[in-house]
Amino acid sequence: MDVDQRRARREARRRERVRRRTRGLAAVALIAILALLAVLTLGSSESSKGGSHGSSVGSRGSHGGAGGGDAAGRGGGQGSGASSSGTHTGRAATSVATNRASSAGTAGTATGPPGHEPVPILMYHVINPPPAGAKFPGLYVAPEEFSAQMHALATAGFHAVTMDQMLANWTRGTPLPAGRPIVVSFDNGYQSQYTQALPVLRRLGWVGVENMQLTGLPPSQGGLSEAQTSGLVAAGWELDTQGISHADLITLSPAALHEQVAGAREQVRRRYHVPVNWFCYPSGHYNATVIAAVRAAGYVGSTTVVPGWAAPSEDPYRLPRLRVLGGTSPQSLLAELAAIRSDAPPPASYG
């Protein structure tokens, strides 16, 4: 019995040694197979990289050639100093699509160093002839006058952008549409900005900036309807605000100031589902308290009524604008823009 037990134990040990040897050989074989697969995969990857690199180099070369051709085309256009309305119309669909994509949210993706080019911001009110007895007839620009001004700007090489696009270029290097950037802004929310200005800008492939007030200018008195405001947004326009009721902000209590500034932003954001990143001082009045309220409400900047060109080196809460008055010829507008380019920035307070 003892002999049988010893034999059984020896047989069990022998079988265990065989099993261990078999497992060891299997492990060695598995390692060899994995190593072979790794070599084959690496070779395939290097080959693919080489092909992709060649394709990428070819693509970059093609892109560089296209960019050079585009730059030469722009240079030739500026040298000739002329641009037909047919050319503007032909570019309109592409330009509107580009503006729409890049003006949404933070206005595009950063692809280069921050921009440093100053940008003029125009200020318009009513795009209609002044009625008899108008209190401020200078704030009325006739539709044909507005159209001539916009086409003159396009011929001079300008291209309208939004405030968000401008800031994205200044801070993150997000590219702007081809041309010299200019912002075309409209205050208060007059109906003629939809019926008269929108078609003109749309034919050029441009967009505007609407600084709307929420009360005090109903459609029955020539103000935008909600449907028209939504139409501006759908057309790629940027929607910002002048506050609830165009109040003189420097005269308000802290609670009333908060409602005019923060409350207006909340309402416009909720109603039209847009960011509302910019504030426009009603009548241009502001001081340190008003600026602090605008900043606290989450706006990234604000605009004044002091003439000049906006620049990335300036305080974004005191950006200048040029008020365009009725009777301004296209040539006079271009001359005014040139004359105010070197103006001092807006003061610490105004009004």
C-alpha cells in the first residue's frame, strides 16, 4: 500500500512537471507571436505616416498657393479702388455663412496670434427720412443714403464684423472675414433697421449689431417686433442691449442700475437665446459705478458715443463709436473715419 501511494505521488509530480513545462512553452510561443505582431504593426504605422505626411505637405502647399492667390486678388482689388455691386452680391451668400458661423458664441476657433488692428464702430439709429417735426432729425438716415454709404465702405475694402468677432480676433487670434474690419451697429431697436438696413447688409454679405432697448419703443411707435428681432438673429446679426428703458444710468440707484444692466441681459438672453456679451451706454452716459455694474453683469465690454476707432489696447468698457448723421455723403463718411482714427480714447466718465 505504501509502495502504491509513493508511485501515485511520483506520477502526480511527473504530471505536474509536464503541465508546467507545457504552460512555459505556450507562454514563450505567445510572447513570440505578440512580438511579431508588434513589429508588423509598427511597420504598417510608419508606412501610413509617411503617406499621410506626403499628403499633408501637398495639402499645405496647395493651401499656401491658394492663400497667396487670394492675397494677390485682394491687393489687386484694392489697387484698382473699385468693386462692382455685382461682385458684392456674388460674395454675399458665402460671407453671411462665414459671419453666422464665426459670430456664434465666442466667434470661432483661435488659429494664430492675437490681432492688433483697430476697428471703427459705426452708430446708426433710424434708417428712414426724418418725418416733419422730428425731435432729432440728424438721427434719421435715408435708406438710399445708407445703401450708398455701405457700398462705399465695401469699395474701400471694409467688411462688417460683429463685436464678438472683433474681440475673438483681438484676444485669441480668431481670423476675421477678408477685408478691413468695421462694425455697423444700430441703437434702440427701430423697425427700419430690419426693413431697410438688413436687406442692404444682406446683399453685401454683411451683418450688423443690434443694441436694443426692451421697453419704450413698441412696434406701434416704430420699434422692432419680437419676430423681426428674431429675424435679425437668424440673419447672423449680433444682439446686444442698451438696457431696459434707455435710462440715464449715472442717475440711478444701485438697485435700479442693476435692473437696467443685469436685468436687461437676462431678459434678452432668455427671450432670444443669444449670449448678449456687450452693453451700449444709453445716450453714452457712464461713470466708474456704471462700468462696475456692466462688468459685474457679465458683459465683456461696452460702447460709448465718443468718436474714434476701437483698439485692443484700450479699456473694452469704454470703446468709441462714430455716430453717422443724416445727410452724410459716402465720401464724407470715409473722410470722417480717416480723421478720427488717431483720436484719444473715451474719458473715464461721460455725461
